[in-house]
Amino acid sequence: MNGRDVFEYALLRVVPRVERGEFINAGVLVYCRAKSFVAARTHLDERRLLALDPGADVPGVHAALRAVEGVCAGGAAAGQAAHDDPGRRFRWLIAPRSTVVQPGPVHTGLTADPAAEAERLLDLLVR
């Protein structure tokens, strides 16, 4: 396969007013089983968020995005998920939820470098 492995990814969406269903992309989750890799890359465009909801809790959204990054990183920042394998952490993070930060649908692809893929997807789909 040319040294490329299957990976999965999902966008992280910020839905400031769940009842309206409007959202902005604010990050990407990337998982590659073959490399035991899971990571989140985030970027919050505060201007766009405040255009959807002028009363949005910007510090709270930043905290939620950092929490997702922490779960992906493992260790103490992952809390109870610290000892879970990368796949289990990814599956937990992509589970549907009705909160301000929500995962989008999961997509797949091939990559030789999942960390670089996370950055590429962040630039392509979020920034």
C-alpha cells in the first residue's frame, strides 16, 4: 500500500445554540490504528463563533476543545481515559452528544503520516 495506512477522522463542531443546529468547525480528530495514533488539532475562530451567538461562552469552548486534546494525548490530562488505548479514546470522543462541542461524521483515508494528516485536515477543513 505504498507505506500508507488507513486512518479515520472526524471534525469537531462548535454548536453554540444546540436548538438552532448551526455550527462552525473548530478541530479535527485523527485516529490511525496501525500507528496506535490518536490526536486532536483545534482552532477556534472566535469571530465566527460570536457571529452565530454573540453570547457564546468563548472561554468555555476553548476549555472543551483543550479537554478533547487532553483525552487524545493520554496521561493525566485524559482523566479516566488515561489508560485506554488510542482506539477506545477515539471511539469515546466521536460518540454522539448534545453539547456545545460535538463530533461530526467519521471519514476514512490513507496516510503515511497521521500527525501531518491532522495538520493538513485542520488547515483544509477548519482554518
